[in-house]
Amino acid sequence: MKIKQPEPFTFEGGERAVLLLHGFTGHSADVRMLGRFLQKKGYTSHAPIYRGHGKEPEALVDATPEQWWSDVKDALHYLRDQGHEEIAVAGLSLGGVLGLKLAYSEQIKGIVTMCSPMFFDNEEQLTQGFRYKAKQYKQLEGKDEDKINQEVKELMDNSKDMFKQLGDFITSVQDEVDQIYTPTFVIQAEKDEMINKESANYIYENVETDQKDIKWYKNSGHVITMDKEKEQLHEDVLEFLESLDWS
């Protein structure tokens, strides 16, 4: 069975723009509802898909954090090329890590991190999550159980280097968080089973901006953008965006 591949999206809503960044192993669907909500409120939103994501799991193993960083910079420049001079960023999980890197590397209006890791102590959870998604994908392709198990085992054997690079990337961003003077809103789900939740406090305490806030969501898991409190999340992100000093 052929699986329909997800696409990046741009939802035109107004001059103010928000770059929406998905998580590791995810794609643009992670942030689509948030994008549609912001469009209705007068914001243009754009969500790229990083290399290796949104495809067969083997494609991810060949991709690197450096490529994902390059894809995120390209997405920022895409919005600028469309005439958006002022751009805020909201990122889920790895997307928030990439967003933090943008906040100390580029001129952005504000940064929202959602369940974003700062400590690479969750390799086991990441590996399990990757294995689960890979298996799911292969089942959708209609492969038989033996073939799935064999392919997933090969995949996991080949992914060790990617996970090491991912860990190094997260640590490199953690080291620079105190270079961030951009308004920051840290969002964390209390039922997050994927990352060390102390990451949220770390970001909040270490960014240098005076304009910062942190909020915990009681009934949500890691993919908070698609969980029970997503409507509240939408309103809170909007409130943060409205508080920024847009010209």
C-alpha cells in the first residue's frame, strides 16, 4: 500500500508570521491545528518538514541534525522572502530545540518551546518511540510480521549514529540558552513520557530575556499540540504572540 506523504504548509493570515517546527520523527501534522488557529487570528504560519521526516523510517537514519538546522534556516528565509519581516517561532520537542538555536542565531520576535528536551537522557524513550513508529509505518505498507521485525532490527542497528548526533546537538543548544534575549514562552506537559520535564525549568531559568513565562499543562502528554488541552494551548500561544512588540 502506498502511504501518502505529508507536505509542508503555509497558511496566509497576515503580516505577522510564525514559523512552526515539528518534533523528531514527526512532521507538519504536529503543528497543523495550531497553524490553522493562528491563521484565523491574523497570523501567517509556515511549517517545514526536515530532511528524512515524513517518509519511510530508513530516510531518517540518513539525515543529520545539521541538515535539520539548515532546513529550519531555509524555512525562516522562505518567510522573509514572502515579505514577512517580523517572525516568531513555536516548536514542539526537537522543534523547540531548533527554535532556541534560531533565537540566539537570528533576529526573531519571540520563541515558544513546547515539551522541548535540554538533556539527552531519554535515548531509551526515543529509541522505543522510533521503533514503534517504524513498525507502524511498515504495517501500513502491508508487510508481513517477519519482514517487519527484520527490517526494524536493521533500522535500529543503523540508527545509533543518528541518536548520538541528536544528543550532541541538544547539548550544544543547552550550552547557549543563556545567550537568548528574545521573549520566551516555555510550555510543558505534566504527563510527558518522552523527555526529562526538568528541561522546561532549565530553559525558563537560563534564558536572559526579561520577558519570559512558563506554563505546565496537567492533562497532556508529549505531543501537546494534539492532546486534550490543545485549545487552551492555542489561546496561550496567541496571548504570548499578542504580547510581543510587533511594529
